[in-house]
Amino acid sequence: MSNTQIYLHNLAEDHLRGIGNSSQLRDFIDQLASNPDTVGDYRLPDPRGRVIEVKIIGRQALLFFKDPFANIIKILEIRNVEAA
């Protein structure tokens, strides 16, 4: 089992609480804690040069990045996405 900490930004936490059925998102967050090498469906660079992982789960996009030196995964945002 990993000792990686998960940090959930306040806005992401508020969004998670507002979702009716958040079990899939919570399962993925648990998966991140137990397997920090999990990657998203897409990767985006941010202005600081970090790689932001984007995981699409149902109609939600979960944006996170790994800080291996601090042994932490930061969940920055959860966004609603529209079907194409």
C-alpha cells in the first residue's frame, strides 16, 4: 500500500459534494491513493511546467497532478463536461 497523500482543493471538494452520485469519482480518488502511478486520459502542461492529468469519469473531468518529492497528489479541480 502506498503512503501517498491526496490533497483535494476546496473548490474540487465542494464540487464533489454537490454531485448526486459521486461513487465513481470517489473510487478513482481511492485508486490514486493506493496507486499513485495512475495516469489520466489526457495530459496538459501548466504554466509552471507541471503535467496536469485529466481523468474523464462519466460527465466529470478530474484534474490532478503528482508531486513525487512531497509524496502527494493534488486534485485541483472537478469540472462538468458535456457530451459531444
